[in-house]
Amino acid sequence: MSSKYKDKDVGALLSFNGRWVSWAHTGAAYAAFLSALVVGISLHYQKIVQNEWFGYPQEWFPSVSATIGDRFPERSFFMFFIAITSGPRFALVGLWYLLTAKPGHSLPKTVGYFGVFRTITCGGWTFVTSTDNHDWHDIFMISYLVATIPWMFGCITLSPANATAVKYRKYVAGAFFGAIVPLVYFFIQHKVHRVPGAYTTYAFFEWSLVLFDVAFDAVTALDFDTLEIVVKDTRGTSKGAPRSAIEVTKVDKEKLKAAANAALSTRFAWPDVFDAAADIYHGFAFWSVLTSLGLTVWYFPLWHMGISGYEAFVMSTLSPVILAIRPLRNLIVKYQRFFHLLSVAGLVAYKVDDPVYRLFTIGFGVSMQCLAWVATFYSDAANEAKIETRVLSFIFGLLMSSIAKFAWHTNNPIWPIMHAENGGWNGTGLVLAILAALRFTRKRPVLGGDVSRNDKSSSALYALSIGGLLFALHSLLSDTSTMVLWVWEGYPVRGPLSNTHAYYTIFAMTGGAFLGVTTPGLVSSWSAFGIASVGAAVLTLYGEWFGFYGATTLSVYLMALAVPLISSASKKSPALTFGLGFLIYNFMVLFHVWVVAYAFVPGGPLVREHTDWIMTVMMLLIGCGVFNLNTAKIPRQAPKYQKRAQTTQRRKYYYGVAGVLNIFFLIAAFIRFPTNDYKPYHAEDRVITAGIWTIHFSLDNDMWSSERRMRDLIKEAELDVIGLLESDLQRIIMGNRDTTQFLAEDLGMYVDYGPGPNKHTWGAALLSKFPIVNSTHHLLPSPVGELAPAIHATLDVYGTLVDVFVFHSGQEEDPEDRRQQSEYLARLMGTSTRPSFLLSYLVTRPLEGNYNTYVSKKSGMHDVDPSDWDRWCEYILFKGLQRIGYARISRSTITDTELQVAKFVVPDSQERTDYLFNVEAEARNHRVQEHEIPEGWRFPALFRGEGVRGHRYHVFDEPRYYGY
């Protein structure tokens, strides 16, 4: 490039190599942080290592925020040097753009924008500290971290042909993102579990992020070595001695040539980005419709209390069998767009109010989804690059579904049980689904065929493995909390939590998909299958963190294997591999239900409580596919560059969209991070208001998700503690949901989910505004009927330890089960010498039969109101507490069971406790009028008369109060 001033008598006043911009930036940035650290440790060591829970010696190293933001003079040192850093920082971003910009390429400009945005937000969180304004500090910090992701990946993608620089960038970026996982883990250990020393470990990872962040930008010194920055006097007004004219930028010819040769791998096109995003969203639509089928089918046997006939819609997935008819197959393959658009009908179902017709609509949508996707897999099977992107769309669609469910507290926002009133985004989701389907099918399809005629692998074995894989993906990975609840064992917390540790599952799924693409032969090896089988066994047999390590191992494997398995199976007969595959999947779904619903289906007792059988069969089915893949000799590594250029070019856009999805997940995780704001309603009166409610799996009478309506009633009834029954929704037929997450986070309550989904019960859960000191889960004896779950928890109530029991008895048809359960629970309650209460579903009449086992000297428990003759199921019992009120609140259309509520005063001394344990029945059940008790002891007046939204005091038409 020649200078425009070469004919003028103009000299260069100053010139220096571009790498000095990088060194200036690195030096100033490190000086800012390290000077603050040295000064802070020297002057205020014990103050800056002190946090909200612990100080020295438990905590002995300060966090970044405590070092740079809280005290003088370290804060001044930091701000002085960080201000100096800003100039080299903007210059670094500008030089990077000039170095990487190419005509017709928009990625350099996009990366440059993120670089400028990052620099501005860095100024935000450094000059507005958490002490100044916590919210704005967090906003700037999160924005900075989010912008770091496209900045780092963009710089790696745009790196000039400098192998050393690319290598260092990958190493440093890998270390940066790798440090985030332990960083979050130890922050949770500090913030939630209050582990001494955890914040010190967190601080080391926080400092490492700072060092890696600056080091990543320091690598530009290797690229800027080819740049020369020159200051010229174009008019000769300078009094300085002119220097020889040097061009502003000098690019090595060989490097320019190498960069031109690498243009294919760095080309960036927005249409390809939109293609990848549309494909993945279309995959999301598939999983949204499929996962809603079991949920809408379940509504009917739930309300019929038995087989309803609508269960036949489970077989809607078998539509690919019609691809066995060649003319129909050719027609469907040729007009894929039509069938993909028809499949969107499953997302229109929310517009149908009648549950029966809504199910019909969902069933049609599922059948079209399965048919259209299988036709697409089959038609693209011969093109390795294209089938890979189709499979990535499919499994990243599952990833997007899991992330969306996490953001919406385990409800998918476009499910047919959602609408605007309960948080649904159905309209938006439908419009995007139509646009995605149009773009997904915009390229002309190619008629498929059995492209592997010489392949010795078996179509039937592929069918078995496809069925096992689909079941595994659906049952275990369609929600981030499913496997967390498999290993949940109660308080104190000894394992992962659904809201704060979901990132393990998301990152495992994302990493698994990358492994499946880059090392298809490795993930389809018998060694990988063996490791995954061990992971499945660990998940099934163990709890807490050890069990969850098995879960993450299995998550990586399932997502990884999906890539080569579906790609290879697509080359076979679609009717056999996917038609039979979906039949196997359906069988596994039913198997998955029967292990807990054995009392309601023919032959159910044969598989009673055998989740271990399910996991064994699932892995054996998947093993059939591994056998096929090894027979077909899948290469252990991807083809050489010349053969995979097109594949690599397509692949990076799907990686990018998956990265964006992970960013959305991190944002949702930050929003959902627990606030620890748990405040009882009437602490000044030492009142505890407790309730029991059978929530019927969080589906209301009209088949809408009922969490928000439940939330409103619990809040308005001012409940401090509530037991929820029929609350285990972590199965395919219930949508793999967890109502307790939304209720606990929205209401500010601790939660114990109770016996997990692998314990084969219908569920019992406890929510409390008081800390749960300890909890144990019990499965009561059930020789004939279904298992009866119970929770025994100890709460810290105003400094007094109070025991609470949550229990769901067996069915009326099994009297021996209920007798044994009553004796077990009476012994359990009798072991407690603390003030206690029971929130239960007993299936007995007052004063008759098993009632006299629950209310007995053995248990020490008393009925909350012995005169209430109108009960059959729900009961509240107590001992060692002053019972002051009892009420029954009608359910409206939320569920089939009312909410029963009791108020107790917690004794403030041992003498008062001893008295309450020994008070006579006549005094204990003495009724008083409302005006005779303090206002803080009274029930809300909101539910008197007609009440609100169908909720009112009923049976007695008003609360009952007691005084003694």
C-alpha cells in the first residue's frame, strides 16, 4: 500500500510497532488488579477477606470485588491504572478490526462491536462498584462476561495464519471458560450452603478469570508484530525532525497469501447463521410437541382414575411406518415442507379449550412431526454434511427445550397446557415455528434411498437402538432437574440442587454433542458404551453427588452417540428403523409408567418398582446400535480437511447457536439464583400457618398448568409451611416437571422434594419459610398397592426445633397396606419428643379405623379438629404446639382437593412446651370467637363470603379458633 503523501516533503514524527499496544494494555491491566491486591493485603488484610458469613482464618484470600471496590487506597490504585488501560484497550480493538477486516465479511465488524461494548461495560463495573450500586455493578459485570463469549470465539475464528497465536488463544480461552464451572460451584457452596473456606477457593478462580481474560488479549502481540503505527505531519507544521516515511500499516505478503488461502474456513455469512438458528428452533418445536403428548394424555386417566381409552394417542409417533409404501415415501420426501408445516399444528393446540380436542390436535401434530423429521433424515442421509446438520438440529433442539424449561421453572412456554395467563409464550413460539419450518425446508429435497447397500449392519438393531436412545433423551435429558431429583436425599444438602446446579447437565449435553461431531468413532466404541453403562448404574443405585456424576457421564454419552447413531440409521429403511424405533420408544414409555402405576394396569405388578430394569433395557437397546456402528466401522476421527471443508463450514454455525443458547441459560440461571429471603408472615406473634394440599400433578380441571394459581392461593392464605401431595411430575407422562421450584422461588421458601422419581411414588413435597435443619424420606410398607411416601423434617421455627411430617397413604382398595402404613407412621411420629405436626392424606373416616392409630398414645398426636366429620382424605395432626385456628378453603378449579390450613403458636420456653404436651383434651379443643384472639392469629378475611376466584372458606363457612 503506497502512501498518499509520498510526493510531499512530509516525515514521520513517531513510529512504533503494533505489539506495543498489546504490551501497554497488558501491563496497565495487570498493574490495576495486582497493585490493588498488594495494597489491600498490606493495609486491610482481615477486612478484605471477611465476607457475609466468615472471616479470617476460615477465609484467607480476598475476592476481586472486595479487593478493588471497597476501601481506600487500593480502590484508587485500581481506578488509576484501569483508566490508563482504556486507551490501549480501544486501540487494541481498533487494530484487531483493521487486521482482520475483509471485503464482504461482516464477522470482523461484529467482533469489533463486541470488543467496544466489552470495553465500555468494563468501565461500568470497575467504576460503579457493588458498594456504590449493587444492581448496576451486576448489570455491567454480566454484560461484560456475556460479551466476552463472542469476543473470544470471534477472535479465534478470525485469527490470521499464525499457528502460535491460535494455539495460545485456544488454551487461554479454554482455561477461562473451564474456570467458570468451579467458580460457580464454590460460589454456591459459599452463598447457599455457607461452607467455611469456600469463598477463598472461589476467589482464586475469580482471580484466574481476570488473569486469563487479560492474557487472551495479550496474545494479539503476536499478530500486531506485522503492524507499524506512524504519526505524520501532513502539512509540515511540526518543529520536530522529519523521519523517513513509513506506511501506516505493513502486511507481510506471505501472511496475506496464507490468510487468503484460509478464507473458506473463516468465511462468515448471516444467511447460514439464520439457517442454523431456524433448524435448531425447528428441532425445539419437535421436542416441545413430543414432550407435551404424554402430559396431555395423562390428564384423562388422572381424572378418570383409571384407563380412559385416550392412552391410545401414545401411538401417534408410529406415523413413519407409512414410509414403507414407496409411492407415499417419495411423495412425502418430495413435499417435506408441507408435512413440516402440518406438524406445527401441535403448537396451535393451546387455542383449543376442550381437553379432548386439544389432545386430538396434539396427537396429529406429533404424528406429522415424526413423519416429517424421519423423511428429512432419510432424504439427506447420503450427504454426510447435510445429515450431520439435521442431527445437530435435532439434538440441539432438545438442548433448547431443556434450557427453555429451566428458564420457565420446568414448564415449556409453548406447551398446550400453557397460555398467557400462566406464563406461556405460545403465540410468539408459533410464529417462530412457522418461520423456522419454512427456512428448514427452503432447499429442494433429494429423493432418499438405502445408501448403504453394502453395509452389513442390521436395520432391526438400528430400530432397537433408536427406540432406546429416544427414550433416554426424553426421560432423562428433557429437563435439567430430572436426574438431580433422582439423587436428592433431603437435608442437610449433600448433592446437587435443581436451580443452582442445572449447568452441569446443560454443559454435559453441549459437550456431548461436540464430541459426537468431532470423534464419532470414539463415542460409538465399546469402551465409551462401557463407561456410559457404569454411569447409568451409578445414577440408578447411588444418590447425592456420586450418583450425579453418573448422571453427567450418561448425559455426555447420550448426546454424543446421537450424532453417529441417527446419521447411520437414516441410511436404512425409514419405516423399519424409525417406525419400529418409535414403537420400542412407546413400549419404554409405558414401561417407565408401569413401574409406579402398577396398581392401575394389567400385569403392572410384574414390573413393580423396577427402574433398574428400565435402565438395563435402555442401555441394552442402545448397545444394539453400538454393535451396528462397529460393524459399519465408523471412523474414529473426522475426515481430513480437504474432505470435511463443507462440513466444518456448516458445523461452526450450529456451534455458535449452541453457544448462544448456553448464554441464555447462564442469564436464566443468574435470574433464578436463590435470594435467601425467607420471611414468615407473623414472626412477631410466633405463629406458624401450615397447610396440606393434594395438587393433582399441577394440572387443573381444564388441563392448564396450575402453578401460578396455586402460588396465589398459598400466598393469600399466608402459609408458612405447606405439604404438597401427588407432586412428583418427573416422568414422561407428567412432562418431567417440578412445581416446587416455581413455588419455592416465587414464595421465598425452602423446599424438600421428598422421595425422588426413582423411588416409585406419586410424590410428597414440603415447602417452608423456616430453615429445614434435617429431613429424611420414608417409603411406608405397601405389600399390595402403591408405595406411600413420607417426609420427616425438622424446622428451625423462631429458634425452636419443630418436627413436621408430610404423608400420603395408600389407596382405599388396599386396607392391609393402609393398616401397616398407619402403624409405621404412628411409630415414626411417636419417636419425636419435639413439638410436631402432620400434614397428610390418610384415607380414613374421623374417629374410625386407622384414624385411632394415627391419633393415639403411640404417636402422641392430636386431631386439629375432632368435630370435623366431613373428612376422608386430608388431615392435620399436632402435639406440643398451641393450635389456635383451623380452616378449609375451596379449591376452585385448580385441583380435586381443598386446601386445609391450621395455625399454631410455637412455645417460647420448655415450661410452656411441657404444658402443651400434657394439656387435657377438653381444654385443648375449647373453641373461642375470632374477636377473642390477637389480630396476628387470625385467618385472612379475603376468603369470607364468596371469597376470590372461587376460593372461600367452606364446610364451616368460616375459620374455627381455639384457646387454652
